[in-house]
Amino acid sequence: MEFVRRAGNAEEASSSVALKRAATGPGHALRDVGRYVGHLVVNGSGDPLVAQTNASAEKMARHGAAALLNAVQHPIGTVVVIGKAVKGEAKQLITEARSAGAAGRLPEFVGGAAGEAEVAAAETVLVPETKVATATADAVRAVEVGTEAERLASTATTYETTKAVAVTGTKPSGDMAESYEAGVRGLNKGAPLADRQYEAFVDGKWVNGTADDVILVSGKRTAIEAKFNSKWATSIRNPASPVGQKSWAPREEGTMIQQARKYSAGFEGGFIYHTNSIDLANHYTEVFKKAGITNFRFVITPVE
Amino acid sequence: MTDYLDELGRIYGGFIERADNRTIPGTVDVEGVRVVYLRDDKTAPTADQFRKVSRKVDPSLLTHGGASEYGCLITTPDGKTFFCWGYHGDLEGWEKQITQGAQALGVTLATIEGDVFKRNDGVEVPLAECRVEFV
């Protein structure tokens, strides 16, 4: 099966104008569809198709984030979620897309080839933007089709979004990061345990440390950390960035993994990382999973 | 700002316990977690005291897991104060590790059973008669 990657424009994608523009464009990708949540069906022959559901917008929206996660975890060969929707505008967007499809301007949405399973899954994919930050920038900017289940799932990861926090300062890894951390701490104000020390026995060794914050989530101690990122493309935490490819840079990723392992072992509730960067969240979600770390979640906390 | 915790709880996927309305650790069962109270001898920070106990037995009797402080102090009517840590993972291993470490160091341990604070030196006190502080 081919692997197709088509670049798009996330900002442009966030307008319904972009939706119409995409509708007239070539290809099968949901490129630039933006606020619309579609789904991509990879059929048995390996051709990527995009199917339209008959489910009502309201019904789809009700499924929310949990359903979205279910959808992306659906056995591959069936469904991948793309894009995002704005609460309250879902129905209009669906109608718009249907019109476009009917007029032949958006062939992707005519997809009658999807079977019942795909259609059923498709009912779960419309997600209020206020509740969920969809996936990667890539998921909004581009559509990826392929046989690699893990890769497909990873590009469609979703994150919960908190309200934004103010960041001041001039140094991304200095006062700006501290400012962001203070903002995240402010969000959790009234919850953290006063003492944040922990220790763990990992791989036959004792380790210990202090978390930024520890709160009780359903009775389980959970570490909270803030990971500010000013620009992923040039971030030291991004192995693909110019600085990330320096000989000493892998230590940054190693440091992140090491900290994650300690939190994972030290807190029964695992850990939650707040970040303003979906790219950072995507990258380290994969990195942590590959390292066997599972009890974590990334939350998007935008910068005002 | 505190009101935002309800929304944050939804985002985090669970109920967030507020600092001004804490549950005494050990009074409510939490799956996969046990708590233990250690006598605070005031000679060092409680985290250091805990580590001294937990690492006393070497090689370790636990295979994996972690522990952290709850920031809860309980003082019994005789004036002795205990601090709380919770642990998870290899629960049986942890229990042996802490019990044997404390025994070797002469540190009194305690647990909560029902409404009673039970010390392993034989003293049992209704929780209602103890002073509870969250620090």
C-alpha cells in the first residue's frame, strides 16, 4: 500500500473558506479542510477513500473526545480521524461538505464505498474544538495514508486543552519557561500536595526526585509538569531540528525519557505534561510509548 | 481560579482532590495503593527519614514501584507525630521493605483501620482523638 503525505496549511484550514477551497482542489486528501472532522477509510485494495457519514452533526459531536480516541484505535484498515470541528458549527459544516460533495466539488465526501463498520465509526469523529485539540499539526495540515497502523494512530492523537496561560520574558528556556510553569501551576491552584517528593525503585535502582506539582486525581497521586516550547522547528527537544542533531542533543531526549520513567514509577497516577506545543506532545507521546511508558498524558495549555 | 479545578478534573480524567478538603490518607481504599505512617523523629526532613527506612534493607525486597509523600501529619494524644507516605507497584515487597527497615532502625509505624489509628508499638487511638494536619 502506498504511503501518501500531503502538506497543507493549518491556519488556512481553520476557516470555512478553506473548506470550500479544499473542495475544489485535487486529490483524495482532506487537505485544508480544517474545522471539519472527516475520516479516512483505507479500503481492502489499499486505495485511500474518505467516506461521509449520515449521522447527524449533533450525534457526532456528542461522542466527543473519548469517541475520537476509540476511532483512532479502531483496527487499521478502517478509520483514521482528521481535522477538527468547532462546536456549534458542526451541522453547518457537515451540510456544507455534503453540498460540496453533491456538487462534485468534494469527491472525498461522496465516499459511498465505506462499509457499515466504517460508517459506524465515522459517527464518532466530530469533536468540539473547545474540548479537544486535534492531533498534530500534521493531522490538520496534512493527511497521511498508509499501512502502518501505529503511525496512522499516532498522527491522529488527540489532546485535551486547558485555558491559555500568559507567558512573559525573552528567553525561551529561561524566564519564558518559568513563566509558563507558573501559569500551569496557577491552573492547578488549590490542588497540589504541599510536599512533592517521591522515590521509586526502577530497574533495580533507587531513584528519587521532586515534581513540579503533585495532585490527587481520583485519589491517585499524579505528577504535573510544564513543558514550554517556543518553536518546535528549532527546539533542542526536537531531534529533527538543526540543534537537535548536534552530537550532544540526544541527551535532551534522554533526559525527558529518564524523567518520564521516574514519574511513571514514582506516582501511581502517572504524570501529566502541560505543553503549548502539539508537536512536542506528538513526538514525546511516541518516544515514551516506545520506551514502554504508558501512564502519562499530554495536555495542551496554549500561551495567551 | 480554584473553580477551574472541576474543568481540569474532566481534562485529567478524574476527580481532583482540593487542598482545602483533603481526605486523610488510609481512610479510603485506593486500588493499587497502600499508605503507611512513620514516626517523625524531627531529626531530618520527613522525605529523608522515609528514604532511610525504605533503603535500609539491601538488597531490596521489592521488585518495582514507587512511593511519595502525602503531606499528612497525624499526632496521637501522647504527642507523637507520624507522617504519611503511600506506595504502589510491588505492594507486598514494599510492605516487607518498610516493615523490616523500620524494625532495624527502631522506627514506629502506623496504619489506619476503620476509624482507628494503629501503631505497631501497640497503641491504638480513635482517629477522632488525633490531630491531623496537612502540610
